[in-house]
Amino acid sequence: MDLSGHFVIRGLIDAHVHLSFGPGSGLRDPNPASWGRHIDQYLNAYLASGVTTVLDAGSSLDAIANIKSG
């Protein structure tokens, strides 16, 4: 495959996500106690869409600990 003049990347990067709420504001549960419960599903949704790297600078420390341990 000749890819001359093209860029090849391993995946997309989304540098502004909110994993506590999920991808898309329509999926946000209004109950703060439930925020972050479905992070595994959200990460799988990003991956299925071709996003391999996300940056979430606003999650709680508990949510970040759960992501790292999961």
C-alpha cells in the first residue's frame, strides 16, 4: 500500500472528555451519586469509535483511581 503524502496514526485523541458523565450530554444522569459508574462502557465506546487516547482533566480523584485500577 503506497501511503506517500499521507499521515498514518494508530488512533484518534480526544483531549476534552468527561468520563464521569459519559460521551454526549444526552447520557448524563442528573444524580451525582451515579457519575462515573459506567466509565468502562464509556471507554469502550470511545475505543469502538477509533479514539485510543482521552484526556479528562475534571474527573474526581475516586473516578481516576477506579480507572487506573480497572
